[in-house]
Amino acid sequence: MSHKYSLAYLTVPGVTPPEQTYIAARAGYEYVSYRLFHLGVAGEPDIDPTSPQVIRESKQALADTGVKCFDIELMRILRSIQPRDFLPAFEAGAELGARHVISSAWTDVRNDRNYIVETFAEICDLAEPFGLTVNLEFPAFSRLTTLEEVLDILERTGRRNQGVLVDTLYMHFNKAPLMALERVPAEWINFLHICDAEDLAFTKDEMIRIARDARLYPGEGAIDFSSVNYMFPNLPLSIELPHAARMAEFGPEQHARNCIEAARAVFDGGQRRKVHPA
């Protein structure tokens, strides 16, 4: 059994799409996951990721390496962002061969379910002409924090190109076993985000810190991945594994290589040399 792997932007934050592509190729990934809609956070490349030059250079990097663009991020549901603002990213993603889009909800009103449903449905409708699915994620510190909440939204939106993005970290934060995914319609799960974490009682601040800067390589922590191959033997796995200290120690390429070697050892029965924590 052998999965195909994508290198997510947050694993090697700060690199441009062409740089990310070459890193992914040298580290052994089949796919790459670009951030084509900036969040305005520190460390993002000071570029327009949808500019003609960046798209041209990214297409060249993909052609040079044989790596494929798998998904693009991040289309947040926020009252300060209009869904049509994502159109340049959708167009660029489609030109680069992307098949999927990541979305998440960050509104701050608890009774805003109708707004989330309507906005997510509009994002799906805008993405559909580009051949893109929109996969709704549930970061444990965002507006939608559990699989159940996301499934409720999807049941209400009912779009043909909708899906749920499951991150093994957020399932772990929720103390939810991955076997819980058995009841999710298969057509709604297009890929998984994978990483590992320790088995602790996390505060919200700790969850944010770990999610953004201290995720573990698969096999280092307490997450039980055994059901992934049982339920999703052929599903692409996107490695989203930011770790600030290891990035500083190893650099982006070696960190990306450590990630995929660990993942192969867990999911594909491969061999991986010991990596000492930074």
C-alpha cells in the first residue's frame, strides 16, 4: 500500500509557490498545496501569488519537476471577506491544475449558522466552474470546531462540489477517533491533513501554538493512525506540519523530507531514520 503525498504550505511557511514546488520534488512528494490567498499574517511571501509572473514561474516549476498542484488555500468565511474576492485564486489554481480548495469559518457570532451556510454555498458555486471542490475544515479554535458542526453545514448546503477536510490534529484535539469518519459520505472526503501530537489536555492557547508551530512527525505522538489505511487506502495525504524549531534547525527542505519519511513509515510501511527533536 502506498499513498501519494502533498506538501502543504504551512509545513514550509514563507516560501513562494515555485520554491515550494522544487522543495516538494527534491523531498519526494507527488503533490504540492499552495497558499494562493494570503491571510495577511507575518511570514507570508511578499508577493501576489496570483500574479502572471508567479503563475508562470509556478507552472514552469511544476513542468520541471513533474509535481502536481493538488489544492489551494485558504478561503476563510469572514464577514470582512466577500466570496468573490477568491475568484483570482480560483482562476490561478485551476490554471496550475489544482483540484481542491480549503475553506474554514472564522466568524465570531455563535448564532450565525445561516450566514456560514449561505457563504459556504456561494464559495462552492464560484469554485465549481473551475472544476474545484471546496473542503470545509474545522480547526479546533475556529468557529466550527468539530466534525459534527461541519457535517451539519454540508447537509444544509448540499453542493455537488463540497467536502470536509479532516486534519488528524483537530480530531485529536477533540478526542475523536479517526474511525468516526466511517459515517461521513465517501464523496465528501477528498484528502486528509496529517501530523501527530502528544496526548495532553490542551487549552485553547496551547492548541493554537501547537497547530501553528509545534506539530509532530507522524509516529512521534499519540494519534492512532491505524484506521486511515483501513478506511482510505488510496486517499492522498497532505502533510501540514509546521514546526518552527525544526524549520530553524533543518531548513525547509530537510524538514519536508523528514515529514514524508515519517509518514511513509506510518502509512506505507517504509523505513525512516531517527530524527531527534529540535
